[in-house]
Amino acid sequence: MSPGTVAFRPDCSALGCSRAATRGTGRAGLVDVSQKCTGTLHYQEWGAGDPVIALHPLALESGAFAGVAEALAARGLRTLAADLPGFGKTPAPDEPLTPGRLAEPVVELARSLERPPLLIGMSLGGRVALEAALTHPDLFRGIVPVATYLPWQGWRPPLQIAQLLNPRWSAYLPLEHAWPVLKYLAEAIENRPDLEHDWLARASARVVYTLSCPASREAFLSAAREMALDPATLWERLPDLAVPATFLWAGRDALVPASHQDAVSDVLASANQLEVACAGHFVSGSHYRCMRHAIAMAAERTVLLAEMEAGDRPQTGSRILSPCLADERGAEQDAAAEELAESAQERAL
């Protein structure tokens, strides 16, 4: 190593070490999106059956959906969890990471599949999923936004301060010099026994390390900046959503309160609203299983609606409270949890 340089992991490139940190238990894949933008979209795939595209929260990557993918596979769905541009193993374009820009390769992935997929997006991923479904409804069967970010309708002037933020300033925060320590901390958190099956929490722990890469920090700041500047006109577009939708909210979410479901219902009455009262934004502690089953239940319900003729679908969506499954343990308990979820699904229908 020459003086003045910092050695990253051997498989880390100029794209950023977050590319090397994508983890999970799925089959890896790439889709060429060069017709719409430069580069490729990396994704991990689990299960067999009808396709589901899953989009991760800000700063995370596709490995976060390993647990959710298992629950979806049990319902006969095949999950393709994508690394959004700038995160995981997907390179970032040399332009602002707006929801529309992030959605472009997702649209290309959907176009490459054998049939229209269901879209699941969490937080930032939910906003990107909405953009894809609003602009290309013919390519998707339905959408499940989970604790999705939606632009503020009030307090817009303070948000404009974000215009002053230049993502390239991330280069002046030399966290790369501390990467061995950050890697140790991230792995210590991720390897905690209580997080063994909580893939969302494990992916969140990896952020401690991946943000030591300048390219990853720049992508994070760019996407965060564009979320703050996201025009409130999205609320005027929501009534035009032409695919079945089930919005999922977390009762303990301090970032995107479950009360947002009222505002969504006001402009999109046909959307279903499902709440997991015991869960947090995307890290839920011992309630991670509750969120996992709620996402699978929302996906299953949305697929059923998609199979109906448009004129036969309910004009007013249902409000559903998903059961808490935190006390379930082991294989027998997981089976009981599935029965609880299915029973709640049947009652909702």
C-alpha cells in the first residue's frame, strides 16, 4: 500500500464498498438497463412462482429482504430484491438520485420478466415503487408500499434548505480512514444471536460500515436530498394510481407515522390500509416476524385483487390490523403464525 492511500476490502471497487457488502441467501442476478440508463441493476432472487420486485429503504440493499422473501415463497411468490442505483452492487448514475431516476431500472427489470410483477417497496423503496407504478401501470400487477416515504404537504420552505446540500461534500467526511473499526462494529452488531433471522436489522447494521465508502455516502446524501425536495404534487397524482394497492404502516414508526394512512385514504379511497401496531419503521426488534408476515399478507391480498376484473374490485379499501406474532417461537409456532395471518386475511376478504 502506497503512502496516503487507504486499503478497502479486496473486492471493493471505485463504485463503493457497499457493492461488496450486499448479503443474503438468494440467487444473484443482473438485468441490463443500458437502453434507459448506464449500467446494470443487481438483484437477489428467492423462491418460485409469480414475480415480486422488492425495493429496500434508504442506505440498505437487497439482502434486507431475505426474511420477507421466505414468507413470500411460502405463498408461492418469487422475490427479486433489487439494489437501487447507488446502493448494494448497483452503480450510481452521475445525476441526482430522484425517485424517478431510481425507478428507471426497476421499470426495465419489470419489462424483462415473463409477466407483470407485484411491487413491494419499503420507505424510500416505497416511494420509488409508487413512481414506477404511476408512470408504467401496465408493467405491474399491484403495489405494496411499506412505511413509505411521502412528500410533506406542509412546511415546504424549510425543506428547500436541502437544495444547498451538495452530495459531493461527502468526500470531506473521511470515514474511510476508520473503516476497519466501523467494519468490526458492524459485524459485531450483525452477528448478535437475536438478529440471526432479522435480515432487515442486519442490513441496517451493515450501514455502519458501508458508509465508510465515499461513493456510498454520496449516494446516501443524494437520495436523502431528493427525498426532502420531492414535490408535494405526488399527492395530486396518487388518485391516478391504476393498480391495486395495499399500504402497510407500522404503529411504532417515528419517521412515517401510521396516521399517514388517513391522508392516503383521503386521496386514494380504493387502497387497502394494513397496520402492524407493534412494529417500527423497518427495525422492529423482537417484532420483526410480525412485519414479515404482514408484508406477505399484504402481498397476498394485493395479488387477489389484481386477479379480479377492475370493475369487480371494491371501490373502498379495507383497514386491517395485523396480529402480533412476537411470542411465536420454533417451527410449530411459525406454522401457527401463518395460520393467524391467513385467518386475518380471510376475515379481511
